[in-house]
Amino acid sequence: MLKRIGLFLMTNLLVVVTVSVILNVLLPMMGIRLQGTTGLAIFCGIFGMSGAMISLFISRWAAKRAYGIELLPEDDPLHRMVAYLAREAGIPVPEVGLYDSPEPNAFATGPSKSSSLVAFSTGLLHQMNDQEVEAVAAHEISHIANGDMVTMSLLTGVANAFVMFFARMVAIAIDTFLSDDEGGGGLGFFGYIIVVMVLENVFMFLAYIPIAWFSRQREYRADAGAARLTSPRQMARALEALQNQTMVDRATGGMALQKISSPKRVSMWSTHPSLEDRIERLAQM
């Protein structure tokens, strides 16, 4: 837990430092001044995208430390399996790792196809046979081949930028509405900050709906990619094996978005379709 908190704080520090350098050094050197609505839009765009991109660039490094992942040597049978699937998918062989968890799961992460990681839980290897593990590996390889980590980071960055911008624009409009002709009244400094924070949470709650929808679609695509690398029935059997799990990770963090598992109940904010729907689509193949 302390390790994950440390990684979270480090990521936020990198974001603040990066944004400060861009705003206080690079933009003034280019003669760009952040004034008015345009300046606010540029500021929100830089801040929103910086957080998403930094999280993406350090995702492989952060995953290893957050989950205590042990990298497997190239002669390990699981590594050879992943390497074969990667070559079949036409991508560079990713790093292959193992982390200690009773939950049967796996995830892929990394900033690019040539700098990626596929990690498996010990629970997955204990509870699945070789064919089911191969299908799960093919699913994660398909995520990498489809560029899902980059796409999700870009989508999240754009959403963050729009949320920050519209929250502040609405807060400014409310402040103007409550102010008198002499400039008195209004929200005040602390009132403005509180309104912005509330609006950001509301807008992010709404923005997560299309993000989650896109995430569910990419799970279908990764299942289809795994079916091509193995077979539809083999991938379906792997998902059927997951239905027996007793613990479902409902986290919505970066690595959780890459995991193979699905929730038992699907809502507009679910990042994964239900296992039943995924199995049904594979059956149609």
C-alpha cells in the first residue's frame, strides 16, 4: 500500500514539474501568453494531457513496483508462449512477468508496442490449464498490438482537459452572475475553488461514460484478436474459467483497465463487458 501511495505521489510530482516547465519556460520562450479563454484552454490541455502521458510513459516501470512483478527469463515456458504469440501478432516480444495474487488475472501495460509488459498472477496459473493461459496471453498481446494503452491514455488526457476547462468556465459564469455591477459579491476565492472541485467531479463522472464504453469495445476487439491467434473456443473456455473466480477487482486505475477480468454486473461506467456477453460474441465467431 505504501509503495502504491509513493508511486501516486511521484507521478503527481512529475506532472506538476512538467507543467511548470512548459508554462513558465517553454511557452514564454515561444512568446505564448496564457490570457483569457484561450489561455485557460491551453493551460487545461497541457495539464490534462501531461498527467495522462506521464502515467503512460512510466506505466511499465510503475506496474513492476506496484505489483512486485518478477520478470521471467526467455527460456521460461510462459515467456516462450508469449514470445510465440507476439511474433504471430507481428509485434516485438514484450517483457513477461509474474506477480503474487490469488486472483486469476493478467494485464498488459507499457508506453508502446516495443516497450510493453504482460504480467500474470500466480492465481491465474494455478487455476487455469495451459490452453486457457495461452488464450489469456493472446488477449493481452492483442491489447498491445491494438495500441490500447496509448489510445486509452490519449482519451483520458483529452477528457481531463475538457473537464478542467468546462468546470472553470462554468465556475466563472456563476461567479459573474452572482457579482454586482461594482464587482462585489460573487463566489470569492475559496467559493470559486470549491465550485470548481465539485464541477470537476461531476463532469468527470459524466466523461467516464464514453471512456468506459470505449474500454468495453476494446475488450471485444482483444477477445477477437485472441481468437485469431488461438481459436474462438479456446478464448471462450478461458473466460468460462474466469467465471469461477470468487474475487473481482473493481478498481479503475491504469492497470485495472488492462486486466482480463470482467464485472458480474455491467453499467455505463464498467470498463469491461460481462463475461457472458464476451463468451456469446466468441460463440458467434
